[in-house]
Amino acid sequence: MKINISLSLKLTLIVVSISAIVVFSLSFLYLDSQDTYFFDDYVERGVALTKSLNAGIDAGIDLEDNETIQKYIENINNTYPEILMMSINLLDEGNNLKVFVSTDNQSIGENASFVNKVALDHYFNNTYVDASVVTDEDAPKITVITLVNVSGQIIGTYTMLFSMEKTYANLNTQRNFLFLISAMSLFALVFSFLYLLRRIIVKPITTLRDGTILIGKGDLDVKIDINSNDELGDLASSFNQMTSDLKTSRSKIQRYSKTLENLVKQKDEFIGQLGHDLKNPLQPLVGLLPIIEEQEKDPKLKEHLHLIVHNVEYMRDLIFETLELARLRSSNIKFNIEPTNLKSEIDKILERQSLYLKENGMDVDNRISDGFFVETDKLRLAELINNFISNAVKYTQKGSGKIIIDAKKEKEFVTISIQDNGIGMTKEQQNRIFDEFYMADESRRRVDSSGLGLAICKRIVEKHGGKIWVKSDGKEKGSTFYFTLRVSDMKKGGVQNG
């Protein structure tokens, strides 16, 4: 299942993530720097005490006087409550570093810790004073080790164990306060961004979306109001210009359409009136000329009369087809639509055309099954089939023609196909074959045709609510005409479900 996430939510998530990373990273960097600062502070205290002790020793304090030294460091311990333990470690005759005096009486006389020895070895014969730091994360303590420097000679180390409990308590307070400030800053940042996001991006995009929906529905009076000097403002201006242009174009199209409708109506009226005016004078000629031709004895004159009769009949058919096309365009024409057995009805049409088909050597195979019932006007269906048969006869070599009629059901329609083995069609001819008065050049040379028969077929099918089309693989490869009729569930005397 696809879930749509709005643009504002996507951008918000991105900004919240980035802001949280930046804010909390800066907070942690600050806390890390504070940790280092506190460590350095204790080291500086230890170094300061070291300098004071070294200065006292240089001033005359006797290192051999254990009691004096012991009291001295105990006094320092009392002065600085954060010092948990302090000791002086000196080298003995065997060059071993021993605890000389210490606030921890149990450690006096023992070997100094390894780190003291390392510190002493590292700074031996070096007048630079430094410290080694050891921390215990479970207990907030720091051990500072410095050097005993007597008149420029390194003879041991000082060890001071500081308690960092108070400092860490202050640091935790700062940490909690900093996290609170960070969270509030993040909230303010996100809220500000959401406000700006909605005002600068989301609202204009929503306005554009709503406007395009209305434009898509045909409302060209919509004006997209986005006052911003950026790409969104330019886009809104382009949309407004587009709707203005579309409105102008639609007005022109409506005027042209109305003009065209009037012209078509006038053309149909003109054709209808012209057809009636031409049909009346032709009627006597159609009736009398064949009689005159039959009675004429002069062969040459008889040939001329035959040509005249042929052309008069062609003019009559052209007038009838033109009138028929005009009537089919009218919305007032009514079809007598009724449930019809397709195979049975086409068999009747073929039976009526049997003599015409036989004279032209045309073999017709009706493959439609009895199960197809369609909604159609029987007279119009006959007109369709007769027109397709007539076309197949015209465009197929005499004596070798074959027509196959078939049908298949597709949902609520039945598709009827009429296939011939005639001269076929090019792609261009297939695209224009149903246009009024269209005739391919080759067709004009070979047969007489008004170019209206297939246009009439198209109108008849469309009046039935169906579609019509043609397929051909090319010249000399035959053609197949298709048209659809709506399926009927009714048959004579009952209901047909197939």
C-alpha cells in the first residue's frame, strides 16, 4: 500500500533531524570541552602546590624531618578538602621510589605506584614540570603526579588525589540545563521553520495545486495569487498568463465552433434542398432513358444512350447518398432499434444479394454463430452489410473474390468483421477512408464511386452507439472492416444471455 507523505512533512523531518544533530552535537562538544577544562584545572592546582612545596624545600624544609613534612602535607590536605590523599615519593639508596610521607599512613615505606615511577623516569634530569593524569570514571577522582625538584635536581614525585565530586555535580547541573536549552532551541527552530515553510513554500504550492484543479475543470477565471519575488511567483504569473491565453483561445474556438456549426447546418440545408431540386428533374430521365435506349435500333446511338443512362443513374445515386448523409447528421432522425439475431439477419441480407454476388463471382462465408443477439435497426444493418459487400465486389478481381463475415463478443458489444481479398489499402487510405467524398486515386481510375458509402456506414454505426474501423496489411493484401453493435439480452420469445 502506497502512503503519500506531504512535502511539508518531508521537509520538516529533514530539518528536525539536521537541527537535532547540530544542536546536540554542539552541546556534547561543549560538555567535552568542559571536561577537559576541569581536568586542566586540577592539574594546574597540583602544579601550583608542587611549586609551593619545591619552594619550601629550597627555602630550608628538611626532607629528612619526616614529622615536619608529614604535618606540612596534612596541613595542605586540611586546607584543600578536595585533596583526598597526598604523598611524597623519594628515591632511596637503591634508586627505588618509595612513599616517604603520606596522608595514607598505611602506604608509607611502600613502593610508589608504577605511574609515579614512569613519571620520574620520563622527567629525570628535566627541569620542566608536568603532570600525569589518571581518571576513574566510576568515582569522580583525578590523580595528579608532579616532580620533587630540589635546587634543580629531580629526587622524587608528588602524588595528589583530588575529588571531582563537587565539580561533576556542577557539570551535571550544567549538562541538564544545557540539554533543556538545546531542546527549547530545537523546538523554537523547528516551529520557526514550520511557520516559514508553510508561508514561503507550502501555502504557495497548495494555492497552485488548487488553482490547477479548477483550471482542469474548465474554470478559466481562476487567478492564482502568489506575491513572492521568486520561482514560485514566476510560476504563478505563468499560470495566470496561461489561463488568460486559454480563455482567449476558448472564446475564439467557441466563436469558430458556432460559425462552423452554422456553416454545417447551412451546408446540410443547402445539400438537402439541392438534392430535392436535382432529384425531381432526374426522375423522368431515370424512367424514360432506359425505355428509349431499349427501343433505339441504331447501334451507335444506342451506345450513346447507354452511356447517358449510366451517368444519370450515377447522379441519382450520388444525390440519394448525399441526402442520406445529411439526414444521418440530423439529431431528429430515429432508428428502429430492436433485439436481432445477428447470424439470421445477415443470412437474409446475403440471400437477397445472392444473384449480385453470383454474377460477380464472389464467395461469402458467414461464420457468425447463432448465439449473438444485438440491438440494431434491421434496415440500417442491411444498408451496412450491402455497402461493405458492394465495396468488396468493386475492389476485388472478378471471379476470385471471397468475403468472410465473423463476430465476437467483447463485454457489452459485439464486434462484426467483414474481410475481403481485394486490393487492400495503404496506411494513409486507412486513416481517411471514412471521410466524406474521399477516394483513393487508384479507386477512381478503376470504378465509379461517390466516396460517400463508407461515410454513411460510419454515421449509421455511430448512431447505434458503436465504433467502426478498418485494417489492411497493404496493397493487394485485402481489407477487413470492423464495426460494433451493442449486445442485446432479449430475443424473440424470451431472454438471451449469451
